[in-house]
Amino acid sequence: SRTGTMVRLECAAEGHPTPQIAWQKDGGTDFPAARERRMHVMPDDDVFFITDVKIEDAGVYSCTAQNSAGSVLANATLTV
């Protein structure tokens, strides 16, 4: 992705009860897009956007979906 553009990350999970979705970057929850409020979630369709992409946003994003039945993890690599 180019700097200044918008990136779309999708993380869909179905289950009962409805899974909670959590994002990490490079294994941590404190990352620039979240800290600077450039990460936006669309609650209806499990899509996350990172706006105004910066060099420091590059890395591996992990999406964890968790409910009482268990959890599942998916990774996406963002290259800037």
C-alpha cells in the first residue's frame, strides 16, 4: 500500500454467541493506527479500515475472534 492511502482489513467470524473481534499488530495491541485513531471498524460487516497509512503501519496484523466455544486467529501482512 502507498502512504496516505486507505487499507481495508477484513475479519469475519460467525458463531453463537457472536465472537468478539480483536486486532493486534506484530503481537501487540498498542500500535500507531489504533493509538492515533486511524483504525476504524464497520460493526455490521467485520471490516476494519486504516486511514492515512504511514510507514510505521507496516507489519503483521492478527485478527482474533473469540467466544465461549473457543477462538480463531488469522494473520494479514501489510506492506507499505
